[in-house]
Amino acid sequence: MGADGSRPTDSRTEMREAGIGPIGSGAAGAADGREALAIGPIGSGVAGAADGREAPTIGVLALQGGFAAHARMLHRLGAGVVEVRVPADLQALDGLVIPGGESTTMTLGIEREGLAEPIRRLAQAGTPILGSCAGLIMLDREHLGAMDILAARNAFGRQLRSFEADIEVRGLDGPPLRGIFIRAPWIAEHGDTVEILAEVDGHPVAARQGDIIAVAFHSELSDDDRVHRLLLAAVDRRREHSRAAGAGAGG
Ligand code: GLN
């Protein structure tokens, strides 16, 4: 514990290892995460076990950046995880996570693999998506255009490249959430249909537009899984909805 109550930099170290930096630097951070990663739905998922339903399958964009920690957290919450590297990996997903990393590198990877259009289609079809940090940037008007927001990169400035802050996030029960910000963006502009969920120093750092959720911090690097639960709750609602619609159509 630091004098200000902040935690030591273990999470940042993990983030650095997990790929803030050039492609390939993710390997160190991903190594242990990959081992724990079941590809495809896991039948034993807690989400599905209680009521006999299958666990949801969540894709985690794994071109670059901190995808392994997201995958671990989703697994802990009972979801099946698919690492997304090519368009075919997007088939049959119930939700998608776009992790933090480096948005320029991620953009190049998305273009190289032809992932932009299929991800846009997922968003348009209403598939719940969570973007964190660089993932928030990827969702904005100038990148995938999945959300009516404009991100300001590295918005907190060089002096404050990385910090932690307790933030109130609308829609989350319980105490404030410890947000881990690493060269984080903030939301500089947003349209009317975007709901701002949290702010730091008056700048929006979390928002949702329908079932697309963007956070400027690294929700995957703390033990607090409430942001991922928001995503999975949206996924559950949507599956419930399509099941009801399917039952209606069939009967
Ligand atoms: N600063 C990075 C960018 O602009 C984002 C950092 C992160 O994802 N932690 O792409």
C-alpha cells in the first residue's frame, strides 16, 4: 500500500507484459492466461449450471493487448471464451470484449485481418460489447464507429500516464470501483443516446449505448468483476429475449 492507499504497480506490470507495446510483447502476459483458456463454451460454467442453460460464449479480441486478463475474468464468471483473431472466430458469439493495448496497432491488426466489418455487424445486430481503454478508442466514431463517442487518446497527459481512482459507476451496486487507468483515454464528445456512467475530474470515463459498454480503465486488472458482470447481464437479457422470441415463433 502506498501512502495514498494506492496499490503497488503489480497490475501495471501485468498490463505492460500483456502488450502495451508492440505486437508480440503480449506473449509473456498471455502465456499463463492461454493455458487456462478453454476455446469454446465450457459446460461447467456457473452461469449455465444453475438453470441448466449453456454458458454464454464471449469473444475476446486477441490481436494485441491485454486480452488474457479479460479471458481469465470471464472464465471466473462462468463464461466460455473464444480468442478472436480472424473473422471466423466471431461466429456464434454472445458477446465481445475489446481489450486495452495500443489503439494504432490494434487498428492495423483489425484491418489486416478484415475484422472491422464483421465487428460492426455484430454491434449493429445488438451483440453486447465491452471495450476497455484502447477498446474504448476502437469503439468510437473514428475507429469502428460502434458507439457515438469520440475518444481523446492519452487524455490524462504524460505526467499522469497511469493512476488508480475510486469511481462511482452508475448502474453498479456496492462501493466505488477502483479504476486502473493506464495511458487512458476519456470521452471527449458523445451523442444523445450515449449514457455516461462515470467521470474523473469531470471527464467521462465510462459509458454505454444500448448494450455496448466502454470504460477508459482496465476493468480486468482488479478483482472487481462488476463491469464484466454488466456485460454478461446484457448477454443474458439478450439470450433470454431471443429464446422467448424463438419459442413464440415456434409455438
Ligand atoms: N494509450 C493507448 C492508446 O492510445 C491506450 C492504453 C491502454 O489501452 N491501456 O491506444
